[in-house]
Amino acid sequence: MARKTRSATPVAIGLGIALAATGCAGGSDDNSSGNNGGSSGGKVTLTFWENATTGPGQQYFQDAAKAYHALHPDVTVKLQTVQNEDFDGKLQTALNSNSAPDVFMQRGGGKMQAMVDAGQIQALDLTATDKANAGEASVAGVTIDGKVYAMPTDTQPEGIYYSKNLFKQAGITATPTTMDELTADVAKLKAANVAPVAVGAKDAWPAAHWYYNFALRECSQDTMTQAAKSLKFSDPCWTKAGEDLSAFLKTDPFQKGFLTTSAQQGAGSSAGMLANHKAAMELMGNWDPGVIASLTPDKKQLPDLGWFPFPAVSGGKGDPSAIMGGGGGYSLSKKAPKEAFGFLEFLVTKDQQEEYAKAFDTIPVNKSAQEVVTDSYNISALQAFNKAAYSMQFLDTEYGQNVGNAMNTAVVNLLAGKGSAADIVSATNSAAEKG
């Protein structure tokens, strides 16, 4: 499974999996956009990058490719996989060298804007049926200047996943709704000899998500969206978010060795700690249940898994119901043949969305397929998502790769005791100035 994408819409969406791999694009050399890419007029092989390297997720894409081939015998979908953390770099290299895959995961935000500006991806001419299948708000999250540049597949609300059994063991009877309550619960879990929160800071972005969510609570929607245009982070709320994180860090909420822990690889990862009851909570997007299930001893979902939204922060200018969430999907490279768009349309049909949701333990964008969402954690996430005043993309996507990487690194430095809240803002502004 993977991570991230999103948008400042009430229902930001994204891929529950990040796609990546190496290889060359298939299709024609026609550089036109709007699904007008050429085809050979005969048999066509589409290259498709994804990162579900094992388990039900990988099987889903294999089955979807076979099913599409059965319906369209002249079209073969060639799957390639790579670990999520390598995705951005390999994709950017492929795009820059004119060897991008036909279909690939799109994180959205500033990263998608950069691809649009560089003429590296096609605009998608969605039909009325496509828009109904993908959902109006989801499509809005991947639209730039009136043009759609990705096909969304699942919603991606971020929140805190937790073990109901470990909460009960610590005497916690209700999930926290404020930071004061979360701090109190951290103390209860520590008293019960349970690591309160697992964080995979080795990968940087999981740790940075704590800063993102504090910023979501401290900064107004207007401040956050204007920053995407100006790339100036002068509002005091950005520093206040870092100060909130510093204050939370003083409660010693994270597991020992969190700075060298990965997020999603193996039983010792942050997701693995939750999967094996070694930690009580993890802040993550809604791809997490699928990762957790792959890391339990029996490879089945954690029976006591629950979810709650990031708590409210006293005095913050952000709406307390706002959610950090994904807003990307699958894009077509500029050389992708027209048959590639047909495969995207296929992925958001009801039957495929139902299978996708089951395989990735996630929430599909196709509302007619959402009846398969029966697990309590996904229901809680979907309800909170639908009630949210707005949703913001993960900030390292919203503000682009260079700014995002600088922000992520500065957050990890703060957690390591090598930086401050002011340093996060300074590093972010410096990266923005360099472009």
C-alpha cells in the first residue's frame, strides 16, 4: 500500500496506494492531450505503475488487468511495481526523460501542477458517467483551470488509527476530541506500559504529518490555500503549529527509536507496531488499514482497530472539523494512447470499485460501491470526511516537492532536538524562494 494525495475540497480524494516503478512508456508518440493520444490501430500494451507489491492489492490490479483484457482483447495492461518511498524520484526521472509509463499514480497538488505546467500529462475528457462514478467533489480535487488531470479511485481521510483493546487496557473509555484529552490518554497508556503513538520518522513524511495536522488546526483555510499560490509562510500560525508539536513531544508520546523506524515496511514499522499491539495509535491516511492487515501475524485485519479524527486545538483558526486528506488519482502521461483512458474509466465502475475497496480496505469514490464499507474504522472515517467543513491536501504535495521535502526534514529535525518551530518556517520559506 501507499500514501497520500489530496485537495482543499470538502471531499478530497486520492489513491490509497502510491504507485511507482521503473520502465518505459507504451503507446504512441502522439503528444496531444484530452484523451486524443494515438494508438497503433491494433494490439496495444499499456504500462501501469503501482506499488502494491504483495497481497490483495497486487492481486486486485492483476485481476483488473486480466478482466479489462478479456473485455478488450487488443489491450494488454503491463503492471510494474516498486516500493512507495522510491515513487516520486523514479517518476520524475521518467517524466523528464520522456519515458514515463502510460498510467501512473498522481499525488495531486503542487506536484500535479508542475506536471501540467511542463506538459507531461494529459487532460481527461470525462463523460457524465465517469463523473458520476468518480464523484463530483473527488473530480474537483484533481481539476486545474477547469481541466481534469487524474481519475480518482478512493477517498483518503487522515486520522488516528488505534487499538480498542489497548485503550481499554489503559482505562480509556472514549476517543479524545481535544489535544488536552489526547495528552491525558498518552499518560494513561504510558502508565499501562503501552507505547502511546507509533511514528515512522525514518521516512520523514509520517512524522511531518503531525505538523501538518497542527497547522490544519492553527491556520485558517484561506491562509493554507493562499500559501499554495504565494509559497509564503509568514502567518504566525505556521510557527504556532510547530510550537504545538514541540509541546506534544514533551509528553513523550512516541515509541522508543521512532526516529529510525520506517512507516510501512515490516512488523517493526509504525504500522507493524499497531498491527502487533506494540503501540496504541498511529496518525495516517486511510491506506493504513490495508498496510496494518498485511503486517498482523495472520495477515488479517486487526479485530479491534478503530479510528478518530485529529483532535481540536484550543484557539486555532482552522475549522475543528477540517480533515487532512488525499486528492490525487491516476494520470496519463502525454504519450499514453487513447486506450489508457478506457482503463481509467474501467477502474471507477461499480464492480471494480467494490473489489478495489475490499482489496485495499479503503473507501471507494463511487458512491454506488460504498455499501461494501462495513468496517467501523472506515465508517468513522467516511462519516467524519463527509462532515468536514473542508479538506486540505497533505502539505508536501499541496506546496510541491521542494517545499514539502524541506518542511518534512525540518519537522524531523525538531523531533530530533536539532531544530525549532521557527526553523520549520525558515526552512520552508527558504525552499520556496529557491523554487
